[in-house]
Amino acid sequence: MRLPRGARVAPAIAAFLLFLVACGGGSGDSGDGGDGGDSGGAESAAAGDRVSLTGFAFSPGTLTVAAGTDVTFVNDDGTPHTVTEGTDGAPADGARFDEDIAAGAEVVIAFDEAGTYQITCKLHPAMNMTVTVEG
């Protein structure tokens, strides 16, 4: 006996939704002490040490990591960016990093010393974020 199409699709949809829930599915609450919002709030190292450059923004907009953490910046946009210590498109005096990152590429930056790091894109001055390194 052949099942109607809807009866075959429903289990697949249910399995997909279960997968999304198990993977965090965008609920924004990872239970890691972050703010749980979608507004570019803080994300802890437990949730991952990855920053996406997409929509001409760094996501998350703030990140807190432990000293000695390598953070991977992934350019998910179709345009080149930079990952530069500084603000509003201008490198800081004595910037510790200033990396070009092509579309689809990634760069890893080691945050070894405790402190607050302001990060910008020299090509898109409105792209800014903060990385807080706890020692």
C-alpha cells in the first residue's frame, strides 16, 4: 500500500525540526551565560570561537574568550573584508593584527593576553566588534 504524499513528508519535516532543536536551532539561549539575544550580544567561548563576517557586520558583535584562545574569523560575505585591531575603519596605533580576508576565506587570530580588543574592517568602517579576553 502506498502512503499519501503528506504522510511521507511529515516524518521528514519532524526529523528536521528535531535536528534543529538539538543543534540549537536559533533559540539564542545556549545556557552559557550569554545574553541569549539575537542583537549581537556577547557570546562565550563555550558557544564557539568563530566570528562570521556577513551582511557587512561581525557576528557576534561582542565575544568573550579565555586568554590563549584562537578565534576564527570566517568571511561569509561575497566581498573582501579586513580583521583589524581598531575602530571605525581605522587601525589602532600599534595594531596587533591587520588581516585581509577574501570572500569565503578565514583567518585565525590568537588572543593570548587579557584585555579588550576593538576590531574593525578597514574597507567597511561601520563594521566593528569587541573581543574581551579574560585572563
